[in-house]
Amino acid sequence: MASAKILEQKQAVVASLVEKIQNSAAGVLVNYQGINVEDDTKLRAELRKAGVEYKVYKNTLISKACDQLGYEQLKDSLTGMTALAVSADDPVCAAKILADYAKDHENFVLKAGFVDGELLDQAGVKELASTPSKEVLIGRMLGSLQSSLYSFAYVLQAIIDKNGEGETEAAPAPAEA
């Protein structure tokens, strides 16, 4: 009867994995083979600080979750030692952290990923990682708006100065009776 119990446990893991993927903004599959414990601990701490859940799963369990989600294309990358990083809120942070880590560790390989239901290959994950964060994009947009407003104010001031409307003449004081 032990096999029925193990099967139930695996089904529970797959159901949990399906729910986790459905409720996430993005996820990245990586091959973590060849990294040492110290580096892995640092990576996990950085991911945890960013709100990214990182966990090693058996390829067969991820494959079954992919079948349920309709992510069959991800199954092609399920070889070797696979870990999954999912972010519930920020679609870029997991890819960015893992891509930075992969630059320093040649054995650590980005495999594939997904963002809002769209599947990404390795190149897509790298492109996602190069996307600026939400805060940077908002800052750039606000800077552009602010720059335009300053330019408009300078033009208006130049027109006022040119027409002489900027000068105020002292009005004669009313005579007191």
C-alpha cells in the first residue's frame, strides 16, 4: 500500500505546483547542476528577499503540471537537474536575478520560462531579464513628462519676456482726499 500513499503525495505536489504557477506573474526553469552550497544559499537568500520562490522539483512532476496547464513546450527543457523560480508579483525580478547569477556561474543555465501565460525559451528569458524594473520604467516616464513640462514653461517665459509682458509698471498711487 506504500505506492498508493506515494502516488497521493506526488499528486498533491503536482496540484500545489499547478496552483503556484497559475497564481504567479512569471517563472523561470533553470539547470542548477554544478553550483556549490555556499553560492546556492546566497542565490536563495537573494531570491527570497525579492519575493521569489525557488525550489527544486523532479522533472516528471513539473512535466505533469505542464500537461495540466497547457505548457507542453516547457517539457522540452526538462532535462538534467531542474529548479523552478516563481514570482507572484514582479514578472521581471526572478529572470533578472537568475540571469545575473548565471553570468558568474557557467554551469548554471537558464532553460525556459513563462510570463502571464506566455511561454519563453532561453532567449526569451534572457530578454525578459534585460527589461528594466517597474520602478525604473516609471522613473523614466516621469522624467520624460517632467522634461516636457519644463521645456513648455521655458518657452512660455521666453514669449512673455520677448513681448515685454513680464515687466510690471508701478501704478500711480491713488490721491487721498
